[in-house]
Amino acid sequence: MLGSDALTLPPQRRRPAHTRRVRKTTEPSPQEQPKTNTQEKEKEQDILQNIQQLGQTNIPQQVPENGIHTITIIGQIEGHITLPPQNKTTKYEHVIPQLVAIEQNPRIQGLLVILNTVGGDVEAGLAIAEMIDTLTKPSVTLVLGGGHSIGVPIAVSSDYSFITETATMTIHPIRLSGLVIGVPQTYEYLDKMQDRVIKFVTAHSRISKDKFRQAMFCTDQLARDIGTVMVGKDAVDDGLIDEVGGLGQAIKKLQELIDARAEQGVVH
């Protein structure tokens, strides 16, 4: 404890108000202000990143002037099991949110679906096909290269379908991967799955059920499998696809459907 003779600190002197220092605030220079164009580009990059990584529902915000949005179905359609990284895939959890956003966005007037797929998961492919079919906006599909297996229902799910002259479509029975239990119920399940595909395809194209089944179980075309390969015009002649054509014809037809919808006074 300090004694009475301990040193005492002098009281702090307070500076008068008129002599206090005042911090000056300066306005940011024009160079420091963010440019609007830069912000828009960064926003577009974020949207594209969402497309590639997350499949967010706010994807179709970049609407072209003609109001046509394009979705590509490429590689293998990935379902509930993630495929190896070396496989080119279309993830259904990315495509479905895009379709929802297309339906909700009033600036999008039509949908163009471009296919070059080997097929993939049956339920994922049917889910995409059902989503395209139930859109209230005009849609056109274009088969480039190939629209095989479960890509067939997606190809016929639109209002109008095209196939290029050199593109092919393979129709074959459904297969199971992984553990297969050799009981009658397994084959009954396969029949039900095939019926789902057959009913959808025949309901959205001009091919009959008997003709489609005959093509599915054909044994004289594929060396190591059963099924049928249709090339370009063959798919049109059999009633599977509406017309042989390319990108120009597909966009022109989609614009005609959009104009016809506008003349009818349909407002989304």
C-alpha cells in the first residue's frame, strides 16, 4: 500500500472543443467505384458456375433476345448413382431445376433441347421427358449424333422433333446393373419398366406399340445385343421422329410454334 508521500499523476487535460481534431471523410474516386459492366459480368459468371456445379433454379436468367432457351442432353444420363469422372454425363438434378425455372420465367418463350446421348438411368431419363412434355411453352428436340436408349423418350417428349440425316437412335430392352435376384418378380419388374417406356414413346410419337416392341426385341441387327438401330430418315419413316433436319430447321420450327402461341393470346 502506498504512503501519503507517493507520487500522484497529474490529471489529464482535456483539449478544448474548438481545437479538437476532426477526421475528414473523402468520397471514393471514380476509379474505386465498381463499374456496372464488371458487376454484370461477375453475375453472369456466378450463374454459369451454378449451372455447372449446383443446378440452381435461377439458371435461365440469361435470356436471348428471341426468348429461346437451349438445354443439351449429352453423354450418359446420370441417375441416383454418380458415374466415374471420365464419363461425360448429364445430371438430372441439374436439368430438372432448369426446366422449372424455364416454366416460371416469363421472358423465356420456347425451349430447344439438343440430344447427343448414349442413354443412361431409366427413371432419370423418364423424369426429364415428363418435365419437357408438361411444359406449357413450345418445345422442340433435335437429335444430333445419337439419341439412344432412354434418350428416345426425351427425343419424342417435345411438341416437335428433328433428327439429322446421320444421327442414330438405338431401341433395345431395359437392362439392370448391379445385383440381380433370379426370381420371377425381377422379370415382372423389368416388364413394368419397359411398359412405362413403351407407353410414353408411343403416346408422344406416331409409332405403334406393336412396331416399337418389334424394334425393341429385334435379333437380326445387333451382333452382341437385341434391338434396332434407326438412322436419320428411318426414324421418321417409322413414325418415331417428326422430321429430318438440323439446327436451322429446329429453331425455325420453334419460332413458328412461339408465334402461333402468341396469336392465340396465350400469356404465361
